[in-house]
Amino acid sequence: MTVIKVVPMPGVEGPQGPVGATGATGATGPQGATGATGTAATISVGSVTTGAPGSSATVTNVGTSSAAVFNFSIPQGDTGATGATGATGATGPAPWTLIGAYDNGYSYNIGDAVTYQGGFYYRTGNPLNPGYPPTPGSINASWTPVADRGEQGIQGIQGIQGNTGPQGATGNVFAYTINSQTGVSYTAQSGDEQAIIRMNNGSPNVVYIPTNTTWPVAIGSSITVVRTGSGSTKIQATTPGTTTIVSTGATAAQPAARAQYSFMTAVKVESDVWYVTGDIS
């Protein structure tokens, strides 16, 4: 008898079934061991700034999570209302009265102010109490310093040269007066000051200088004598006992022109003293 054994073959896998319901919570396990102690966190304030009006307040951590540093920005508030007017203060002391530079002969009152040795002071003591204002650095009960004299400053730099000024007016041209004489004698007179007396004669001739009483010209006045003739020309005093002539000539009291066209100048140096210089002999 033939036996046929039928062996079943696996079929195709079917689709996954739906998830089953959650099972019941298991029992709590045993407590674990205590962990190690951690590092404590820190907090500090960094900067506090005023933000623009109308902005939002901000807090910024510029540190770390375990060492926080907070910077604050707080917006500026609106302007507050004007406060009430305060009470009137007490009346201050009367201002000083400026008198000027200190004068020892002036009777000063309290409140009078003066300048003295470069300082400025006002009177605070008894007006009848004498006393000069104090010099800088000293003490005086009658005067109170407002400002002492300052230290001397350093010399300033030299300024630039100014513009050349306008040319001045033309001065007067000095001109001698020429007094021509042809006689053998001539006595100096008014108008001969700063003049040239020209003596033109073939014979010896003399120019006389009178006394100060007769001819009171100023000290420093002078006359100049020139010999233009062939005759000798001298200068001498009208009154030798009163008027003195001094020169380097051979005869000091009667100097003579050395030659024709020689000049001599007599200068009054005292009331009745004249010095004669020039080309004399």
C-alpha cells in the first residue's frame, strides 16, 4: 500500500496586527546612590546704563551659565514736572564801593574797596581803626583781600614789525644871516645871533662882543666871523674887565683869523664868557 505523506509548506507572511494595550506599570526599582556635590552658580551685576527714552529695559548675561554677569539697560524716564519755587533767600551783604587807589589821607568806610600794591581789597574793620591794606600774604583786620597781585608772567614773544609810517613833513632849512661889514670895527648886536659877519677891509679890523647887559642873548648863542679882506680880523670884548674871551689864539682874549677867508666862531657859554674856535692864530 502506498502511503503519500503530505508535508505542508509555509505560507506568505500576513500583515502586522494592531498594537496591543499597554501593560501595567512595573514596581519602583531601588533608589540609586547619592551623586557628588556640584559647583554652586554665581550671579553679579555688570554695568547699568541709561537707554534712550521710550526704549525697552534689557538684561544681558555677559558671563556664563554658572557665573552670570548681568548688564542692565534702563530707559530714561520722561521729564518730570517743574518743582515749586523755593523760598526767597536772605538778603546778601551790600556790595563794596570802589574808591580807587589807596590814599592814606582818605577816611574809608566799611565796604569801600581800593587797589593797593597790585592787590584789590575792601574795608571790613572799624573805619576809625588805622591801617594800610595788607600787602600780598600779610594779615590786616581792617581790610579783606579780594584778589592779590599775581605772579609776573613770562615775557611775551616779540611782535611783528609794524608798517612804515608816512614820511614826515619837510623841516625848515636853517640858513645863516650874512652881515657884510667894510669898516675897521663892528660891535655885535641884536640879529647877529646865528649869523655870519663878513669883514672886508684892507686894514686891520675888529669885531667887538658887548657885555651881557648891553647884548643879553641866550647862553648857547653864537656868531661867526669870516675875514674876506686883506687886513687882519680879530674878535675881542668891548669891555674886557666884564666880558671874557677865551681861545687858543696867540693872544687868547683877542683871537685873529689866520688868513683871508678864515672863519672864527664865538659861542656864549656863560653870562659874560665866550669861547672862540676856528681857523685862528
